[in-house]
Amino acid sequence: MRFSATVGGMTSDRAAADAPPCATRKPPQSKTDLFMSFSILALQGFGGVLAIVQRELVEKKQWLTQDEFLEDWAVAQILPGPNVVNLSLMIGDRYFGVGGALAALAGMLAFPSLIVLAMAALFGGIADTAAAQGALRGMGAVAAGLITATGIKLIGALKRNVMGLMVCWALAGMTFAAIALLRVPLLWVLLSIGTLAFAWAYRQLGQAAQARDMA
């Protein structure tokens, strides 16, 4: 966990330096603040959790800048387990160590687990009804819209990405084609396109570091 926080911190320092002046951070006040904030976040995450996480952590709480969120979310996606849970562990660990990570994790899981158990018991009796199935289809469409809207909002951060805007668009297009059109399993997409993106970013960061040393 400390590894992911260190990687996020390394890239975040560069991103914060390149970010607009209004992109500021306000760290959580305590472990209790972490627990309560992630509890509230988790209770809102019905379907389109990405949209909720971005709004709460970047726009409301301002614990992360837009660039930092984009980079940390990328790390959370390639780690095993639910993305938002990985992100909560990273943020908690970054500010308060292992105790913070556990507080954030508890906030993500405590109340939602109780609600899910209660809803599962209630839903079991009506799961096969047409009304329940129609409601789930409707919520699925809303969740897709929320995720799409958040993706569009995050595009602006790509302008400051070390890989370059055109390369980012090319990689995004390749990923979309592989998953949506060719139905390539996510693991193979991460191993192929993800490795390619990692190698290019590493190269660009190395060249940037050499340029700074020569300056």
C-alpha cells in the first residue's frame, strides 16, 4: 500500500506543479474525517461510483487535484479489488499511514454492507417481477451516463499529461476498440496497451529529467 502511495505522490508532485493555481489540496483533518467522508461517499455510490468519487474528493473535499485523481484512479484500476476501495486505501495511507487506510476502508464497507444485506433480503422476494427488472435496467442507463459524464470532465487533465495529448488520445482509442469492439479481456488490455503506455511515460519522464539536469 505504501508503494502505491509513493508512486502516486511522485507523479502528483509533478502534476501539482503543472496544475492551474486554483487546483489546491485540503488534506483530511483526522481519521474520523476519513471514516465519515468515505461512509457518506459509499452511501451515494449506487452504480455510477466514479462520478460520485470524483465530485466528492476533487470538487467538494479537495483532497486531490484533478490531475492527482486521474493518476491515483489509474493506479487503483490496475490493482486487484474494487477500484474505489483501492483508492480509499491509498488516500488513507497517504495522510495517516496504516491507521488511515483502515479508517477509510471501514468507511467504505461498514454502512454499505449493512444496507446491501438488508436490500438483498428484501429484493429476494421481488427479483423476478417485471417492475424490479425494469427498474434495474433504468438505473443501469443512469449509471452509464454518470460514468460517461465524469470521463468527459477528466479529459482536461490529459492536456498536462507527460505522454502528450495525441498519445493519450491514441491510447484511449486503442483501449476503447480493444474492449468495446474486439471484446479483449481486460487483463490482456492492461498487459499490452497498459505496458505500452507505461513504457512511453517512463521514456518521457526520463527525457524531462535529463532536460532539467542540463538546464
